[in-house]
Amino acid sequence: MIKVDNISKKFLNEKKEEFYADRNISFELNEGEILGILGPNGAGKTTLLRMLAGIMTPTEGKITYGNLSFPKDAKEIKKKISFLSGNTKLYKDISPYEFLKLCGEYYAIDKETLENRINKVVKTFSLEEFKNKRIEFLSTGQLQRTSIARCAIHDPDIYIFDEATSGLDIIASKVILDYIKEEKKKNKSIIYSTHYMEEAENICDRVILIHKGKIIKSGTPEEIEKETKTNNLRDAFFQLIEGDNNE
């Protein structure tokens, strides 16, 4: 479904010095799979996801979606994917219902189908109580649920989630995680970036551990724990970076 072939992303710092946010990243995402991208803040996760979503262009390497690739097939790819950024901003002067309608119209969904999809995501993410409330007055959890409802409105084949449950309470988090599990059952593919190791262990089929822009280990949670002789991904991560003088 997605093939990431040796991509890197280079930037300039304030001193005009080059540095890599991500370097030599390679992996594949299969249909019906939840792939976790795990690491601390600043590890390079968000830059990687922005490249996957076509918002950034890799300095080196290539990303393909089946036989499609950016920038040549950008329009077709964006019909198939949905990207939730860690800092998504919503229009504050409209309601979640109006926002979802706007998103659906952007994807040229016909009026009847769009109304049915809005009703479905409103129910799925429990937006009923605030769907007609102005977005500027929503809580953090309500904003995040609205953001993810937006991701679902065009029924994508691939979801790219960046810190989907960050800052949410356990009830709001459960709503989102349950939705991800249900989409997997429909053979949808999900890339799930988080620094919550326990959460990833619960929902991901495979995980990629990233540290300082590089993959330090990949595999199923069970495989990684067995190889590192640990009982959880958090302990495995710390064992893998042990001895790094800059950590």
C-alpha cells in the first residue's frame, strides 16, 4: 500500500547549518494494518508524517502509494489518504456540522451521501451535543473529535494520525482508539504516531521506534520486547537508546 524507500529530510538551523530531522527511513505499510511510529517529542515523527501526507518533500528517497507518487499523482493520493496533524487548526466561526459539510464538499461528495456520512461520524464520535456549537467554544476533547471526524468524512483508504489522543481524557481517547480498530476491520491502513508507548502496544500490529530521526528498531511489539528482553515497549525503547550521551 505505502512504500517508503530510504527517505531523509534536511533543514537549516538558525546558524544556517544543515541538519537532518529524518535520515534513511524505510518501511512498508500493508492493507488492514496499524503501524505505530513511536518516539519522544523531537524524534522526527511529525516531519515523517508530513512527508507521507505530501505536505513536505523528502530531500532524498521516495514514497509511493501503490503505483502513485508525489507530486505527479498528488490529487489522486489525497483522495485516498487522510492526515490528522498534531496542531490542526479549525475554523473558529463555524460549527462542527458546518465544518464537516465544508470538508465533504471539498471532496465533491454528493449532497445525500455527505449528509449520511455526517450523521454517521457525528454518532461515531459523539458530537451530537455540540455539533451546532461554534468551534471557538469547544473543549480540547471536542476539538480533537471534530478533527478526526473530518478525517473520516471522505472514507479514506489510509489514515495518517499524529498524536491523535494527546491531551485527551480516557473517555475521549477510547472513542478514537475504538474507531481506529473498527477501520482496521474494514481493511483500512493506519499510520499511528504517538509517544504513548502503552497505547501503541494496545492497538498496533507493528511498530517503528524512532530516535533522533533514525529508526532504531521495528517489528511487532512482542518481537521487540523479546529481542530486548523487556516486558513493554517503553523499557525496550530506553534499553535501545542506552549509552547515547546526548539523550
